[in-house]
Amino acid sequence: MHEWALAEAVIVSAIEKSRKEGLKEITEIKLKIGELQQMDTGILKFALAEIAKECGELLKDVKTVIVSEPAIFRCRVCGNEWDFGAAGLNDDEGEAVHFAPEVAHVYVRCDSCKSPDFEMIQGRGVLIEHIKGVV
Ligand SMILES: [Zn+2]
């Protein structure tokens, strides 16, 4: 369900921006979603389109672009940074980490010094990269 809550928040931001900048129409909304964020982008796109429909003229032709931000880890011991794809997990482990990023520490080790003491510096959360419109 949080896809719908997010879609609503995004549309509210878009409407606020249009008011502030005097936009007559919003043409594109671009979102960046962390690889480890539990988010179904298909549902999110659908939710955005459905909510946009209720906003009339302002959002009638809006295009939504959703890009995935890769998960990046940084070792607290040696400072090495690596991405989730390079963590060398098998499918089950990868799925477990996607499902509950907190368990990453069980499966993932720094690929340089093998320490399990690392932080996730990217790949969680949602960012509105831009909202474009015409005046
Ligand atoms: Zn390390």
C-alpha cells in the first residue's frame, strides 16, 4: 500500500511546485527509488496516473519516469565502497536483503577487508529528482 501513499505525496509536491512557479501544466515527474526500497514501480506508476487523473488540467499529460538507484555500501573499517550487485550474494540471499535490508550484515561482507561493519550510503529511500512543467 505504501506505493499509493508515496504517489499521493509526489502529486502534492508537484501541485505545490506548480503553484509556487506558476506552472500551467506539469509535464514530467522523475523519481529515483533506492534498489533496496520495497517499492513496486508498476503499482507506483499506476497510482501516480490514477491520482493525476483526478487533478484535472494540471496533470493531464504528465509523464512519470522512475529510475532505480543502486545500493552502495561503505566499509567502516577500510572505507571501501561497493555496490549491491557486486556483493556476490546468491538469489536467496539477495532476496532476503531486498526484503529486509537490515539483514545485509548477515550476508554481506566488505569485499576488500571482509569486515561485516559497513553502512549503506545509497539505495534506500525515495527522491523526487525533478518536476518539469510549462508556464
Ligand atoms: Zn573493508
